[in-house]
Amino acid sequence: MAAGQFNPLGPVVEGGPALRPPRGTKLTGRYVTVMTMTTEHIDPFFPHVSGRENAPLWDYMMGGPFDNISEFRNMFEAQIASQDMALYAIIPTVEPKTPEGSDNVVGCASYIRFDTKNRTAEVGSVLFSPKLQRTPAATEAMYLMARHAFEDLGYRRYEWKCNALNALSQRAAYRLGFTFEGIFRQHLIVKGRNRDTAWFSMIDGEWPGIKMAFDKWLDPSNFGGDGTQRGTLESFRAV
């Protein structure tokens, strides 16, 4: 570089660090409640994601599948106790309790790899039972977590990562408003197999438009009497 010339620099970032996701969080929406997962949530969750018929749910997860509830408990107890992740139970507004009176946990998700200094966080460990999949509650759960990360905790970058072979997860990331950033080749070894990882993100400057689309899609007026959507989530972002 010639004398007297200056290198380009990024814009100044205002504000202090983001907050760590606190224990005891409860995010309430129209279709779902997302709350800090406790050990009391483990057993009610097990029937929704165990058994041979649910084994494919675990294909791209770090653990599982589980037929043994003791092993299932061990994994979730370790995640609940971890200081490196914040795990949440997903409970539908319709049928929020099991017949035994416990919270009816039909899915889970977490914040992982949160970096409060650089204000980045990732949503991970997303496990939706068949009862939750392809419902407004599933979409609202992801909306509530993104909104909490940006608006309450102060993160400026929110990430989604998945196995590059996981077409459904990639499709979900695009649908939810994440931007594809590339493939990290030979990123991990999971269950003895190579994992190339697809990286997605959304950032705080994009959030207002993404949030507006979520709000319009989740509005009851967007659904017919049979629950069929009138407009897609992507179509509301395109307006």
C-alpha cells in the first residue's frame, strides 16, 4: 500500500455485549409456548420422538435414535446442565398438557455457540416430532426464538447450520428467512460419518423485514377453516 493511503475498514458497531440466554425463559405465542427445558420435560417428550417409526428424526442429530428412556434421559440431562447451550421445550397451545398433567413437549430447540462479545448465536438441536412438523406452531417456535435473540438478548447475527445432505433442514432455513453462506467441507465427524456443513445466517438489519413476514404469515387470517395457508411465508417477505 502506498504511503498516505488507508485500508478500508468496517463500520463502527455501537452497543455493548449481548446477553447470555437466561434460565427460566418463557416465550408465549399464539400457537406455541417455548420455555427453558427442565428435567421434568424429558419423560413427556420421549414418546413423541422414540421408537422405530421416529428413528429417521435422528439421522442428522448428534445422538440417537433412542428406544431406551434411560439413555434419552442421560443425553437431555447433560444438555440441560450444560453452560454452553440453552435448551428449550416446545409446547403447543392446543393440548398443552399430557393426560397425566405434564407439559406436552412435542419438540425442542436450543441456542448454541452464543458469543456475547461479538453478538452472534446459533439455533441448533432442532428436533420436531411428527405432531409438531409442518404446523404453524413449528414456525412460530422458530420465530419466537429469533425475536428473543435479536430484540431481548441483543444479538446481531443469528445462525443456522445443518448437514449438507439434510435437504429438509436447508429448505426450512431458506423458508424462515436465513441466507445461505456456503458449505464447510469435512467439517465434522458425526456417528462415524463425514459431515459437510451448510451455513446460513440472518442479521439484525434484516430482522425487521423477516419479522413482518412472520407476523403476517402467523396471523389467523392467513389460514382457511381447514388450516390451509393462504399465503406462503416467502411470499410475505417478497412484498
